[in-house]
Amino acid sequence: MAKKKEEVKEEIDVIKLKKELTNYVDVQIKKGFNDEVEKANKRLIREKNKKIFVKNIVIIILLCVIIFLLYLLNSVDYFDKFFINSGTTTTNINIVPKEDNNKEETIKEKTFDELKEEYGYLLNNVVINEKSEYIGDYYEGNLTSNLKKYIVLNNLDFDKLVVEDYSVIDNDVLKEAYDKLFNDEYISETFNYNDTKISYIEKLKSYITNNILTKEESNIKREIISISESNSDVIITTIEGLVKDKKLYNIVSNEEVKNYKKDSLSNYKKYLNEVTYTFNNEKLVSINK
């Protein structure tokens, strides 16, 4: 009887042990599961935080780029067109760069001194002596064929034209010099140079004089008072007078200008000759009084 009671008691202890063991296992499994779930959640949160951080960085960079581009557009007044006449509606917007609209305004206008330095030399080849029989035509603006050849001859080196006791000018030499100064048709014909007759001989294709040509310095002085550019033309206006024996004269009327102090000709403008020269591509086009 006692033995049976021990067996029952032992069986009860085993059942109790099993329950305790089962409870322990359940607790450990749940704890392990919860730990793994928690670890998984932490990993997930870290990944999400990492993605959010990267996304925020990208957004910040894009915002910086957008702000920089807006700054550049504003610096060139790009947005002005959207605020001008904002009370009206339009369907077409034509964008014209501001630089193009103001291109002409940005071109610096040349000063008188700059123009004079650039174009003043053009008058060096246009010289006439007060003794020339063409002086009247010159100051009337009548550029005759003979007057043009006279002006051209003044630009040649007379020392190279001497042949024994007279001077010979090859027709081609004079024509070449003519074409550099004028753009019209050259005509081979006799003309005068001061007191010397320049005879054209067709058979020789040359000009011949009866004596040796001598170049006399002109006493006509000129002073540039204005220069302007018009397309391809250069327009030069001068005041000109005859200065001889320390006296000043009007070239055309030969009247003496009183109280001449050897100073600027522009101070005696109303008594002297005002002349306007027009050049095109360095060639003399016209002379106007």
C-alpha cells in the first residue's frame, strides 16, 4: 500500500516537472522571439532613418541648386518681363536678350581726338599750292579731271622724274597713284602744275614737261575742326587760310585777316575758308565749301 502511494506521488512530481519545464520553454521561446523581433525592428528603423537622411540631403542639394539658378536668372533681369504690364494678358512671350536691345548703347563713341588720330592722315595726300590755276575749282568743290591729276602729281617724288633737262612721267605711274586716291575713271590728258605745262604724248604713253619739275611748298594751312563717320564714309571739316610773310589771308578772296596772332585758325573762322572733305575707303569722294 505504501509502495502504491510512492508511485502516485512520483507520477505527480513528473507531471509537475513537465509543466514547469513546458512553462520555462514557452517563456524562453517567447523571450527569444521578442528579442529577435526587437532586433529586427531596430534594424528596420536604422534603414529607414538612413534612407530619410539620404533623401533629406538630396532635397537640400536640389534646393541649393534651385536657389542658385534663381539668383542667376534674377541677375540678368530674366523675371522683369513677367512684372511689366502685369495687368494685361498675353499668350506669346518673346524673349529678347537685354544685351541685344542695348548693343548700340554700349558702343563707346569716339572722341574728336581719337577720330583725328585715326583719320587725320587722309588729308596729307590732298595738297594744292596757292599758285595753282585750279585753286578756284578746288574751293568751289569742283573736282575736275585736271585738278585730280594735279593733286595726284603732288604726291609723286619729283627727283625720280628727271630726264636730262626735263621731266617725264610714265602714264601708268600717274594712273597707279590716281587710283589710290580717287575711285573714278582716270583720263590721260594734258594739264598744268602751277606754272608748268604737263603735256601728255599718246605715242609715248607719257607726260613730258619743257623744264624740270620742282615742287613748291604750299602756304595754305588747314586746321581740322570736326570729323565724323557715316557708314563707310569719313567726313572731315577744316578751316583753311593762306599764311604768307607772317600774315593770314582768305584763300579765295585774298583778303588779309587783321590782327592775326599766329594762333589757331579757328579763331578767325568767319574770315577764312571752311572746307568739308568726304572720303570713302581712304579715297577722296568730294570737296564741299
